[in-house]
Amino acid sequence: MPKMKTNRAASKRFKVTASGRVRRPKCGAQHNMIGKSRKRRRRLRDNDMVSPELEKRIKIMLPYG
């Protein structure tokens, strides 16, 4: 049986947790931090979970995740 291919774009953006949920980074945390408030920068630090509706689609793109 041939191996399934992982979607490389999805593998760089998402990680599957041990419980099977999908983690994603919050948007807006790459650059231009000086213009953002301290509270906003603090909120952007943590990763966020993907909504259950999109989780199924992402797991299809990450067959070995």
C-alpha cells in the first residue's frame, strides 16, 4: 500500500495534540509588535485551538499527525 502524502502547508501551521485536538498559532504575531499594546502581545503569545468544524478537514491533510 503506498504511503499517504502530508499536506506540507498544513504541517507547518498545525500540530495535533496528544488528545487529538488541533493547535494553531494566533494570527498577527509575526512582526510589527511595537505598534501593538502589551495586552495584545501577551494574548498573541499562546497557541489557540482550531474549531471542531475545521478540525476534521485539517486532520485529513495531516494523516500521520
